[in-house]
Amino acid sequence: MKSSRYATYVLPNSAILLHALVFIVIVLLLLYPPDAFVGAGFTFDSLAYAYLGSPEVNYLDFHCRRFVLTRAFTACLPYLLILSMYFTKEHAILFTPHPTRVIHYISLVSPFIAFGAVIYITYHTMTRFRNLLAMQKLKDYGYDSQQVFTTLSSEFLRIDAFRHSISNVSKIIITDSCLFYCSRFQFVVAKLPDVQFHVVQAEDTMNRLHHALGMNQYLTVAVSLPPDIKHLNFEFKIDNVSMRDLETKLGAGRIGFSQEVRLKMSMTDKFIQAFLDQAKKNPRFFSYVKEELDPCLGCSEKLSNVKLWRQCQSININLELEGETSNCTPCQCRPMWCVSCMARIFLAKQDQSRPASWLEGTCSCPTCRATFCIIDVALLSYFDEENATDNDDELRSEEE
């Protein structure tokens, strides 16, 4: 009779499959956490904080560590599965010198794979990740291996960098010089001039925040990387509002569009256009010296072209808000904003669930806090002169 000290229970296939299924679900929830897990802090990254550190301290170092740790963890999964079975089914035969089942062979091989994963992560950590493909690419670009972490990390964290979260584990960052993309099993850094962007698909989706905001357009952007890393080419989805920001960051003509794709105006774009149309109908402001105007405080790209000049007097602005009359007050500020930035400021103060009432609302001056409505937005007189010049140029180019 065999001693009870030895495992004598042969684990049935159904129990192995059930245990493996539960194990896989737990692993997937850790690696690709839903919003609830992220909110609770129960993610792979948070559990591995002791090794990963904080991305706010050294962004590039954090993602190098996350990349090698994720790959090492994945390689250890078969061994972790076997261990979980071994300790939950204490009388099951798993480790045996005479394997007869697939689970026995996995039990024999998986410890060696896990040991290789430990060597892999130790090697890359001790060599400061210099042999990772992304780091080798940066070396080809001429970055110093000692200074690259500090230099690029500070660049990625700059306030003017374009950031887009593709999912809870995937993100793309575009600075003035570099593209950075990370997913759970991919890590890319490339110089921006070497990267091509092309919109390949567009689809309309109802706004999930409020049906009154209408349809959102989501665009699929294909990113083509340099030839030596073209196997890492990827795609990501972005809404049409963020696409405008991406176009602004990359510059005109950097994003290609398939013939069947047309970028639709977002609700924000439509409001800005309606805001401008109304401003064009308002009286012009002439009491200024153009040479003394400063660039817009919002975008710094255009010259200030709008003045808050009370014109509504006692006009009933909020017709749908129980008949309240205007409570606008005079603004003494000099022109400091362009009309597009003023429209965005105005929109930010409106009830986002009631787009039909946006134009009828009021807002406070971003500088002196005086209350104004859209009737009080006066374009500077030079605005008409510049637009007339632009229209003439367009007509000449069409004739040619």
C-alpha cells in the first residue's frame, strides 16, 4: 500500500481545463484591466510598482521596465499555472519523472522557461535596457545612452505634447520631434519625420455621454514606421475632435486620408463656426492700434482679433431659460484673444448636455470675469481686411 505522503490523485482533464480557464481570466483581467479594475488600482502595473516605479519620475525607464516585465511574466505563466494547480490540488500528480500526459510535460518544461524569463529581466535591468529594439533605435538617432532617459522623459511629459490613450494599457505620445507608442507587448520610439500617418477608415458612433450631442466620428489611423522597424507598424482609433489636435501638432499635410474617408465637423467645430458666423454679424470694434496687439493668449498662433464690447443691453438672451434677461456687464480688457479661442472658452462654460442652448448662454471674461454673451463679441476691423485678402488669394489660385 502506498504511503499517503505521495500524490496519488490523477487530475481529470475537465478539472485541468476549468482551472486553466479561471487562471487565464484572472491573468487577462490583470494585463488588460477594465475601468473598474483601473479605478480600484488592481492592475498589473500597480501590483508591480516596486519594480516599475512611477512614470512621472522617468517615463522612458518606466516603459522599458514594463515592457521586459510583461514579457517575462508571460513566459512564467505556464509555470505559475502548474504551481497554482499543485497547491490547490495537493494530491494531484503533476511533477513526475515518468510523464504520460501533456500536463506532465508542461510541468517538466515550464520551470526552465520561467528560469529563462528571470535571466531575461535581470539582464535587461542590469544593462539599462540598452539592447531593447527601441533603445537601439534611439542610439541610431544619436541619443546618448546615459542621457536618453532624462532627455526624452522630460520631452514626453511636456505640457504641449499630444497624448492619446487608445486603451487602459495603450497610449501614443507625439512631441515636436518624436513619436512614442506603447501597448502591453509593444514599445516604439521613432523620430517624427520618419513616421507616416494615414487615415484608412471612419465610422460614426452615438455619443455615449449624451444623445443630444449627436454622432461622434471615430477614425482609424495607420502608422507606418521606418523600414527597419516596419514590422512594428500599428493602428489606433481617434475621434474627430482629437484628430484636429493631432493635425495641429503634426502640421498641415502630415496626415493622409483615403479617398472614401471624409473628416466630419465635430459638435465643437460646428459651434465654433456658428460662433464666428454670429460674431461676423456683430458690430466691429475700431478703437485699437494693430501694431500694439499681442498674439492670442490661448493659442499664441493668431493675432488677437476680438474685443468683448457690450452690445446686448437688455436683449433677452436666455429665451429657453425661463425668460431671464441679460446680466452682461462691460468688459474693460484690451483685445487679447482670437475668436476661435474665445469660442472654446465660451463653450466650456455651457451645459454640455444642451447643445441647442449653447449660443444663447453667457460666459465670464477669462481675464476680468465680466459677464458677456455672443452679441458682445466684437471682431476687430482688421479681421475683414485679412479675410478679404485670403479670399482673393483663393480665387487667384483657383483661376490658375
